[in-house]
Amino acid sequence: MNSDFSLAVHSLTLLTLLPDHMSSSDAIAESASVHPVRIRKVLSLLRKQGLIKSKEGTGGGFIFASNPSEITLREIYKITSGGSLQPKCPDVNNSCVVGANMKDVLCSIFLDAEDHLGEFLGQYSIEDVVKSLKQKQ
């Protein structure tokens, strides 16, 4: 899994906590302790999927555009990291039974693992993350 997943969850959680406030990418980046360019990349993915809205110019920024209880971590994983569990296999050696088949075998195993991960992440929503954060305060 890549850091885009964590940054997306962070961004959506922050925007959920500020429901009527446009947040700049700089402010979100500061909250996540990353460069604004990294956050803009993730925010672009979320905007394309309709999870957030953006407004350019003075007073612009990003705002949550969905219901936090309906956005699962599985959906965010698919947007930011889908397929990242797939193993990187070298070129195959078709004259060897192992070399000729290892990529297919590993891909099958890791596709199953990703399905299980998706099922697990589907149990949690952005609202659940917000509730957990509030319990820590």
C-alpha cells in the first residue's frame, strides 16, 4: 500500500471535521506534514471520484462533497492503491516449470489477498475514522 492511501484518509478526515470550510491544499499539506504538491495529487484523485469539491481563487480550496458514513476505506484504497499488492515478477523462463508459472501463481494469491483486504477495509468509513479520532482527544 502506498502513502497516497494514508494521505487521502487524512485529507477526507480533516475536511469532514471542517464541514462548512474550504481548506487550501497548503493547509491540508501542513496538517499531514507533506509537501503541498503531494496533497494536490491525492486531492485530484478524490475530486475526480466526486468525494470532494474544489473552488479556485480567493476563498477557494477543497470541501467534502459526500456523506462520511458512506465513504469506506475500501473505496479510498481502490482509488489510491488498487493493485499495489501485486508482486513484481521478473521476466519468465518458459523452459522452467517454476519460472513459467510463478507470476500467474503469485498474482492469483495476491489478488485473493487484495480482495480480503478490501472486505476488511469496507467495514470502516471516514465517519468511523472521525469517531476514533474524537475518542483520542
